Amino acid sequence: MSDSAPPGSRSRGQAMEQRLAHPHAHPAGLSIGVLGAGRVGAVLGAALASAGHHLVSAYGVSTASRERAAALLPGVPLLPPAAVLASADLVLLTVPDDVLAAMVEGLASTAALRPGQLLVHTSGRYGIRVLDPATAAGALPLALHPVMTFSGTATDLPRLSGATFGVTAPAPLRPVAEALVIEMGADPVWVEEEDRPLYHAALAHGANHLTTLVSEAMDLLRRAGVDDPARTLAPLLSAALDNALREGDDALTGAVARGDAGTVAAHLDAISRSAPHSRDAYVTLARLTAARALAAGRLRPAEAGPLLDVLAGAAGGGAQP
């Protein structure tokens, strides 16, 4: 657990917790500012407004951000960053990971930060240490990462229901962080500061690479003459994903899990001829699948030998036509 919270943060955190826990005593809720009215910021701002908080300001410079703010944050003035900070009890920092640290340093160098102000970023990569410059100025740091993909439209709002947020915060502020997530209809999942990079890598590996893998599969089906690859894949992939989430490696099926070396060799030959750029990905994933199937007892060692020989030859170029 990080100990970077400033002196007195426990009492301020308790005050904020009490404020969130007794909305009737504070009918306006928290005043919210959004620094970065992008796909995430505009949606989370709208979600907090729906929970009874008061959106008072936002910042966005691109045409897309301004249009998004007009659609999701109607009537909320677009102000410079310092003015957003000055106007809000809680400020969402919804900017790309690679610019977050520089933004925090820039904000901390101004006089706009106020002691006791909640500063919330939504990066999956970072915990609360990235907010240290602002914390030193008295801000209260929270990391709330929505485990969801965003379109930046109103269709994202119902998707938050049942989604999870990766939460990292100083111990006194954990109830506040979790209350905010619950208010948006989502479930908080605690992530320790030092585990944030691995947590984010797992999500990116699963979601981003799944998209790439599905797109690759659709491309191969098109090359095979299938007119509607998405329609063909949808039932299969939906079942595979459901099984994997429920059963893990016990859900492994197919040629690799069976040790069907001849079928895998035929796959590699076809891919090498029609889509050679996809061949290395197939080999890498097949080897990983074989290793997991062996460890789970789904693939017997006697069957694994010929299969691994085929894959080793492919990795060395042996399966090239």
C-alpha cells in the first residue's frame, strides 16, 4: 500500500467518505471537473452526474472533444485546466498514459490545486505514485481504471453496469474510491500499486490481442471464400470465450489440444500460401496452447512430440512452401 498521502489526508478522506455516504445531507453531491473530455472522460463525467454529482467544468481542445462534451456533458462549460481545478471538489484526469505524468507535474506547479481536492486518474498502467507532485500539494490521489472499451457515446453508459474498475488509493481513501465506482454502477477491484503494470498488461493482452486475433481469423476466412466471416465466427468464438472464462485451460479444444500434428501441418501450409504474414502468430500461439494443454493434462506427452516437431520446423522455416 502506498504511504504517499499527505498529513491529514485520513481526516479529509473520512470527510469525503461521509459526504458520499450521506447524499441527502449534500444534495448537490461533489462538484466534478473533467480534464480531458475524450472517450473516457466524457462518459465517466456523465456517469457521475447520473449518480447525483454536479459537473461544473471540463477541458477539451479538439473538435471531437468539444462535440463529445456537448453530447454527454450538456451545459458544462469548457474551461482552461487551471479553471477546471479551481472549480471542482473532484477532478478527473482522463488523458493518455504517456502524457499523464507531465500533466500532473504541470498542474502541481500552479496554484490551482487545493488541499483536500480529489484528483482521479483513469490510467491502467499507473497507480497513485504518478500523482505524487499533486499529492505533495495536498491533493487526495485516486487511481480508478475502468476495465471497459469506450466509444465516447451514450451507449457506453449502460456498459458500465457490471463492469469493473481497477482501484488503487491510500488506505484512508479506499472507501471513497470504491464508493465512486459503485455509484457509477460498476464493481471495484483492488490492485496494489506495484501490481498495476502487470494488471494492465493482462487486460491489454486479453482485450487488444483478442481483437487482433479475431480480425486475423476473419481475414483468413475471407481468403477461404467465406462471405460473412463475422457471422461464421460469432457462435464459435462466443462459446469459446464463455468456456475459457468459466473453465480456463480445461476448455482447450481443437487440433493442438488433441495433438493432431497432421492437421496443424496442413494449417501451416495453407496459411503460408495464402497469408504468410499470419504464420508466425499461428506458430507462437500454437506452441503456447500446446504448453498449456500439456500442463493441464489435456495433451498427452506421447501426442505432443510430433506436434511440437511440426511447430519447431515451422519456427525454423521448415513449413514454408
